[in-house]
Amino acid sequence: MNLHLKKATINQQSTIQITGSKSESNRLLLLQALFPEIGIENVSNSDDSQLMTKALASKSELIDIHHAGTAMRFLTAFFATQEGRTIELTGSKRMKERPIKILVDALNQLGAKISYKENDGFPPLIIEGTKLTKNEVALEANVSSQYISALLLIASTLENGLELTLKGKITSVPYINMTLSLLNEIGVETKFENNTISVIANSKKEIAKNQVTVESDWSSASYYYSIVALSDLGTSITLSAYKENSLQGDSALAKIYKAFGVETTFKNHSIILRKSKTINQDIKINFDLANAPDIAQTITVSAFGLGLECHLTGLHTLKIKETDRLEALKTEIEKLGGSVQITKDSLSLSASHKINKNIAIATYNDHRMAMAFAPLAIKVPLEIEDAGVVSKSYPTFWDDLKAIGFEFNA
């Protein structure tokens, strides 16, 4: 389904309820599978979280998680610990191109029995569940935080717990801290000192019988930050439900979007985004997103829509996402008339004061491509190809945009 977005004039004031964080939900769903006494409220309604739920409940010998990268990493660790069960864990064509060797090697060092069905280092995987008795492993610190979190989530069920050493400069620290905070919340003891993370072995009866409420997703909030940034002075959108002391790395949006003239106010478990000032065209947007790479697409499009120069670093993980997001951003922004330079871990956007109209934006099976470019309809009409891809993380995205004033047709 392709959507044709008309040039949008959004409501001066709007309120949207955002579903629970996909990142928190997927971590808690795995922990609930290990410790059924945990209750979860406000679980994400994303495709990824639904696939995670289905996979954890499945008794099949074949588990297909389609495009869900988080599920692939977390389930690899989970099924490695399920003694006496052998499964094949597979996914989409793109998933079979996304590396997983670092995690598989780490699990096998702990005593797991995981092999590759097709190509070394990539899904599909054959996982023979077994008891993991070793408790020490080391990883390069600049790898995807999901590899690290996958190990941490199963660690307390291992006979001797886990001591994980991270070598070099650690990236995506907020996502590691999110995992550790959720473990602490359910009663698992952890330590993170220097570059070593320790998780103490727990028996199930020691885990607290907690009801955990998932905070709404900050990544989903990013698109509304972009919408407000591109809108008239005084435009405001209220989003719920959010915490000022969030576990999510993407909560950095509240500080980052000050550069775009957007103020964030926390009130009654909600955030109010308000366009409070006009931006000088001479400013340069410059951020290191090593701790929040998923908002790079949104920030880049915001800067392009406002005619600003933008330089973003810390983006090395974007090349192994649903698509190579750096290449995809460059291609689509240049179709719109912009100029982008990329390296393996950075993006530089030149200031541009023209946006081509009625351009069809390719989404590359990537939910964030569709949602990041949609706010540009405030400036020009455009088309979003394969618009249904948003269901991966935010199934009601187009309904919510319509509610705040966007107009489109298939």
C-alpha cells in the first residue's frame, strides 16, 4: 500500500496515546517466559512484540521472526538455554543478511550448541537447548547492544550467573542500562563496574512477583518532535505516557529537539511538545547518536525540512538494521533535492532551501524510513511506498497522523 500525503496543516493542539516501548516490552516478554510470575502492563502493540510473544509461546521446531531483529537476538539466547529442545530460528531474506556471529560465538563459549543452517555468521540458526555451565565471556564493546542484552537477560538463569567483559569503548549504554534496570526491578542482582557486568544467579523462587508497567515508546515520539519542529510557532502535541527519568536512550529527544525550537514539558505522565521559537537558518545541527542511533533518520529529515546543515556521528549500527539506513537516507533525501555525504558511521547533510514535490519515498522494508519522512508533508506533498511497514513498531501511526490533521489517500 502506497500513501499519497497531501501538504499538511496540523491542528494547533493535539493529544496522542503512544503504545508501550518495543525495547522494554521485548525484554520483559523474554523475562516473563523465564519467570512467569512477572506481570506486564502496556505491552507494545508492534509487530515485533507480537512476533516475540508468539515465538516464546510456540512449541514448533521452526520459529520464523520475519524482520524482527531484536527478537532474533533475544530468542537466540533464550532457546540456547531451553534444555532438551532443538529449534530452527529463521527470518526474512534481509534477516538472513544481518550478522549474528558475535552473539552465537559468545553463547557457544558459555556452552551453548548453536550452528548455522546456511551461511556462517548469519541466520537461520539450529539451536540445541542445553545447560550453560560456564559463566565468563568477553565481547567487543562497540557491538550492537542487543547482543549484550540478549546475554544479560538469560544470565540469572544460568547455573553460575554471568560475568561479561566489554572490550573498548562502550556504545548504546542506555540500552544496556535499560536491561539492567529491568532485571533489578524484578529482583535480579547486577553490577556494572568499569567494563564488566555481573549478573548473579537466581532461582525462580527468588524473583519478585512484580507487575511491571512499560513506558511508552520514545522512538515513536520522535516523529511528533519532527512534526512540531516543522510546524508553525505555538503548535503543540501532548503524548502519553512518559517518565522524566526514562530508561530509554531515545529520551535524549527532549534535549536534542531544543536545537529545532521544540520545548518539552513533563506533566502528569505526559510530555507536551511545543514549537517555541523560529530557528536561525545559519545554525548547524551536530550530534553524536552513539547512544540513540534509531532517531538519526528522524533528525536528518527534520534538518532537511528546515533547510539546516546537519552532521551526525555514532551511526555504525545503522548499516545492519532492516536496511542500510545510511545509504537509504542518502538516496531518498537526494531524490527530494538534498545533498548527503555518508561514511561507515556518520552522515552529513548540506543546507538546502528547496524540497522537490510529489516524490515517492522508498521504505526498504524499514518502518523508520516511512515514519521519519512522513512529517515532510507539512512542507510538500509526497508519497510513502509500502506504508504498511510501520506496523513493525507502530501499527496505528497513520491513524494517529490523521487524527492530528494529516490528509492522505492510497
